Amino acid sequence: MKLKTFTMGGVHPPENKLSAGEKIRDLSLPETVVIPVSQHLGAPSKVIVERGEQVKTGQLIARAEGFVSTNIHASVSGKVTKVDVFPDPSGYRRLAVQIKVDGDEWVETIDRSDTLVEEITLEAEEIRKRIL
């Protein structure tokens, strides 16, 4: 089967699931991550961290701006090394936050317990408060 390619980079692999029979494995943290502040076709979020700032996993690093936008949270803990434009998966250069990973520290408000909550008993407004 011939792979389809796209004009701005990337490929369209065959539609089968090569990893379907593979076990799930824990991976080590990367040395650095680049987190785009534009996650979709909507408005990019406004970066609220600065170069040199220490962040924790789950910390808000970019606030939603505009009609269709979303809050962006750090997926790792570490030091913000750059707020600049980087190529995204489609090849376009977009604003992003680069973080040098230095551990696995999480914001205190995130429940990291292994227990699964099967029924949500909070009111919608309380859920919004906890998320935002």
C-alpha cells in the first residue's frame, strides 16, 4: 500500500493497529518537552509563565484567550527554558513553551491516588472551580 503524504509534512500510515497486541509500558521522562499553546483551530492561549520559571506537572502555563481556546497545563515539572515559536506536527511554526525536565513534582491540587471514582457527586460549578 502506498503511503499518502501531505504538503506540509507528515505521512498517512496504513490503517492497521501495529501496537494493538503490545503491553503498556511506563516510559521515562524526556529531557525536554515543547508544549504548543495552540491546541486546535481556535485562538492560541496566552502564555503566563516566563523563561527561567520553575513549573510543576499540572500547573497552568497558558490561559485560554478568545472564543475557542483552552487552558494549557505543564505535562512535566522543570524549568521553562524558552517561550518561542517551534514547528508543530504539521510543520507550521507556532508559539510554544519549552520545559527542561528536572523531576516529577506535581501541583498539590491533583489527586494522584490509585482509586477510581465511579460516581461524581460534585455539582457542575464545583467541578469548574477545581479545574480552573
